[in-house]
Amino acid sequence: MGFLANPIMIPLAAFAMVVAIVAIVNLVKMREKELAAHQELRLREMEHERKMKEMEIEKTKLELERAKLSKVT
């Protein structure tokens, strides 16, 4: 008769297995959400960098126009 002969061990083991499966599924879902959040953050960061570069280009264009106008007058 061993460890599994105890009548409580089989239901307890089944319950522990269900708990382990639910925990693993929840960890996987949480990891997927975390990765999605990181991806969204990276996309926002890249969009911000693009906008900043566009603004810098526009600023440079305006400065060149001002320089040309000040040379003309």
C-alpha cells in the first residue's frame, strides 16, 4: 500500500493538478498581456521619435527661410 493508498491523496492530487493547470494558463495570459503592453509602448515611442524628427526638420526649414529673408532685406 503506498502513498497513493490513502483515499484522500487521489482527490487531493487531482485538485492540485487543476490548480497547477489554472496557474500555468494564467501565467501565460499574463505574459502575453505584458508582451503586448511592451510592444504598444515601443510603437508609441517610435511614433514619438518620428514626430520629433519631423518637427526638427520643420524647424530647420523655418530657420533657413528666416536666414534667406534676413539676407534679402
